Amino acid sequence: MDLFLETDDDPKTLAFVADLNKASDEQLRTPAFEKDRDIVKAMFEREDRLIVPSRRGNWLFDYHRTKDNPLGIWRRLPADQEPRSDADWETVFDLDAFCRQEGKRWIYYGAITCPFEPTLVLLILSDGGSDLLRLIEFDTAARAIVEGGFDTPTARAHASWLSRDEIAYFGSVDENSATRSGWPRVGRRLRRGQKPQDAPIYFEAGKDDVYGSAFSIDPLFWRGKPGERPIEVFFIGHEIGKVSVHLRDGKGEIRRLDLPTEIDYSINHSHILWRVKTDERFPTGSLILQGIAPFSDNLLGEPRVLFTPRDGQSIAQMALLKTWALFIVSDRMVPKFYLFDLTKADAEPEELPLPPELQTVNFRLLDADLTLGEEVLTVIGQGFLLPYSTYRLDLTGRSRKPELVLTGTAPAYFDADGMHTELLEATSEDGTKVPYHIAFPKTWTKGELPVLMYGYGGFASPLAPYYSGNNGLWLEHGGAYVQAYIRGGGELGPDWHHVAKGRGRHKAFEDFVAVARDLVRRGYTKPSRIACTGGSNGGLLTAVMLTRYPKDFGAVWTRVPVIDMSRFHVFPAGKAWMDEYGNPDVEADLEYMLGYSPLHQVKPTAEISYPPVYIESSSNDDRVHPSHARRFAKRLIEAGHRPLFHEYGSGGHGGAGDSSEQAARVAMGYSFLRQTIMSG
């Protein structure tokens, strides 16, 4: 079983990883690798990038990596100045210097703004890119860590401000504080100077849930009267994608809202906006608006349906502001933006015109916290070949019709002249039409086009077109990039996900290989020129392509993959995936999963020939344990195959790191592709 590979500090594990790392370094770290690495690193460190700032009080904030600060600096600019790259930005927090001072590698994961004093934040720092987080109170006015301020233990954690001097802290600081999945379940009212274990309990989820969380909406938000109570919101994640929402009522009791558990939601002081994932009460995928009255006997008002999807439509993003409900619809992968005015009793959703060239649109608040800020959005639009642009959408008044105002366009990271994209469909084994995008290089030979396919297909996570210098580098090398919108994801609505859950997981695999075969059918390429890549659940997907469909691919690059479907649940984070995949302790579930589990489907070279495979992992990945990747490599080697394997010492599940480390990961993968699907 090679279970010693599950023990990170076992001398045999360390030797195994070191030997395979040495072999992959020797093969992949070529002069071409070095050139690609330097190009990607330079893209991370560009000084002329388009900045999308967050406003806190009288300042705009931006996080930026540079050649001298590869981990990054947090910087600010007066809010009345244009956030240009050549503006006079002032450094607020130097992460590289902080790490040198601490003698430890931290990765910046954002900041939680205090709504009562926006100059105060909780910096979110990840331990080496892992899921373990430290929250440190920081004064942006003084540009210094607050002496005696909040500084939480390194753990899986999240928090929100309850007052100027108190936070709701959820942290897996001990066994009792964590759910079965290792995520925090117990929230505490934590004051400065307190240890979490000594703080009073604020809210608890169950041990068998996935997580618990809470936040407070202060009367500042709705310009309330003195003495008004804050609205306290609590929620429990029962499974990934299943949640119950609770409010503290007028008697001080925490009461659950009468809503289905399979929903996405956004809540403010007066309404809750929720999307249904089943047809329990409304058609699947519908968007529902209800009033809330936390301190009355009836917590919820009458539901109103704002949107019911047609075939191929899905909600891509939604949010409640103070006086607006916003949502973006993906209509067969084409974005549509809608506004709903909460102040008008007879309001209807109104479509906001979008520039037609945008393949993807999303939005974020300009203000880091809406409590003291305005209803001003930054809308971001982009495409595979279209650098992202930012637009200002000001919703603070009703005197003029809302419209997008262009505020900036990112510089091009590659020359897209002569390149183009197409949205196509493949037909899966059961007849389902599966959409996918393909971006073509400038020149290519019919039937010989090198193709890099990407997919995910799990946990209802939707993919959408995006602008990427890394993808552009691949296109400049003469390859095509394909993004497949397979079942298991959320691109075409909740049912697109449901059908590939559990014992329907094979449909995701059939969809992905159908796209590969469609590329061949259309005459673009041949199997030996097609590579696939994906991470996490996408790593499982691509590993299945290797073991189940080896003749359809010329190379497989699988990253931080889930590999052993019989033991994924023995690691805490894996317990949260059983709703998605099945329970290995249930015989029928296990039998089904073993039918595709990559570790159990490896066959010897005497029976089968696999395409070249490159397996990438991280030593400190605490979401998908690196033993999945290690054991897969060992099983392949024992069966006579010759996989390439590289385990990076840090980076966690997302491959985080400084600009050099992140660039090296990309360049190693591209070196593998150069030597496989581009070498023939």
C-alpha cells in the first residue's frame, strides 16, 4: 500500500521525493525552461499592470509584487488620485521584510477591514501557502502592527469584526474547535489579549458539519438610530454547497431561517437573496428575494422570484448591497448583468448593457467594507485574448440611469494579433452537448495543432474565460488552449453539477474525453498532440484520463491530484468531499469509486502503454495530502511506467509562493509539454 508515503517526515518518504525531484529537475530544467520561467516571473512583477484597488477611508490600497519584493508589498494612495501604476504609491506593509524578521515564510491572503475604524484591519497571512492562517491586527494609519492587538494562532480560521475591540473568531485551534473536516466549527467573541480558548463561545456548528461562521451587520450599515441592535447572522456548512442560515431574534435566541440547505445566498439588513440548487420549492437555478425582519416573530417575508433560468443559463455572481440586488447570468457562456432596485416596490430586474467583446464579467465593491462606504462597484471584463478592463458603476444615487464608465485597460501580456477563439460543443457518450472554448495560436498546421486542455468538473465550481499571460505564452509557443465546461461544474446551472455527483462522476470523465475527441473529429489535431491538465479535483480528472483513456492523449500534467478514492477521507479535509464523491466506508460507493480511482486502475506496461505523465504536488498541501501524488508515482513506477514527479517544498494546495517559485511551476509544466506534444 506504500502508506509510509503518508508520513511526511519518514526518511523513506523524504528519499523517495528527493530522488524523483532530482530526476524531473534534470529532465525539465532546460534552457527553454529558464527562458519561460524568466518571462513568467517578469509578468508577475510588471510595474505597468492595471490596478484594481480597494478603498479604506481616504486611501486606495493595492497589493503588488516587484523584483525587489517577490512576496509583495501592500501600498496605498490618496483616494482622490487616479490609481495609476506610475502614481506615488506609499508602502504600508512589506511582506518580504516581515518574513525576514520572523524567519518564516508567510503568504498574503488579504485583509479584513474594521467597519468601525477602517484604518484597522486583520491581515490574513497563510503559512507557506497552506490553509493554516494567522490573523494579525494592523494599523494602516500608523503603517504598523498593533502592539497588543489581535494575533491569532496559525490554524484554519476566519473572522469578522463585532465591534471596535472584538471579533468573531472561528479557528481550529484544538480538536474540539474543529469539525470532522478540520475546518473551524466553534466561534468565540475574542477581545484583544485573549487566547481563543479563553474567549466565550459565540456560536457552534456540529462536529459532523464542515464549518461554522458568523458576522454582524451594525446599524452603521443602514444609518440606524442610536441604541438599535446589530443584526447577527450565523451559518453552518453542512456539506460543501449545503448551508443553513440563522439570525438572532428579538429575544436573543438564534433561529434558523426557513430556507432549503442547497442554496447560495447573499444577505443585508433588510433582504436575503438566494439561488436554489434543487426544485424543492422553485425551479432549479431560480433566484429568490425575500425580506428579513430579525427582531419580529416572522423572520422572512414573502418570496419573490427575480430570475428563472432557461436551458443553458445559470447565475454566475450575485450580491446584495444596501439598496440594490445585483446578479450576472451566464447565458450559454455569454454574460448578462442585471440590477434590481430594492427601494421600489414595483421594481423589475433591468439589464445593464455590456460591451459585446467581453467574454466574462464580474464585480467587486470599490470600498473594502460597505458599512461606511458607497454603493460603487468596480466591474471587471475580460476574455481569453482580451486584457481585462475595469469599469466604474456608481449606484449611490437614482438621478441618472446606471452605466459602466471605463476606468482602465490592462496592458497586453502577449501579442494576440492573428489569434482567435471559438465556442464549440462536443457530444458526450450519453448525447449531452458539452460546451468548450478554444483559443488558437497565430499559425498552426491542420491535424497537428498542439492542444493543452484544462478542466475541473466538480463541486459546482464554474469555469469562465479569463485573460492570462501564462496562457498567452503557451499560445505564442504555437499551442492552442482549450477550456472544457464539463458536468460536475456549475457552468450551466445546479443540475449540471448534480448529475455528475457520486455515482454519476463518470459523466464528467466522459464529457472531458468527448471534447478531446471532438478536437480530432474537427480535424484540428490528433491524440498524440493533446495534453490535459488540472488541479485538485481537476487532478483527479486528468489522472483518470491517463488510466481510462490513454489513447486519447499525448501527455497528462496532473497537479495536486486526488488519486486514492479508497482513502481520501482518512485525511480531515477529505471528509468534506464525501457528499461529492461518495463514502469509501459504504461498500456500494467504494465499489463504484474503485472503478475509476487512478491509484487502483494502474496497469502494467505489459498490458498498456500510457502517455507521458507529469505529477506536481506540494509538501505542505493540507487540503489534498501530497501522499496522493507520491503513491500514484510509485504505483506507476512499480508497473513499469516512467512518470515525472515534482513535489515543491511549499506553496500549499494553490501553489502560492514568491514570483520566482510560481513562475518555476508554470515553466516546469511547459517544459514537459515541449518535450511531449510539441516534440513530434
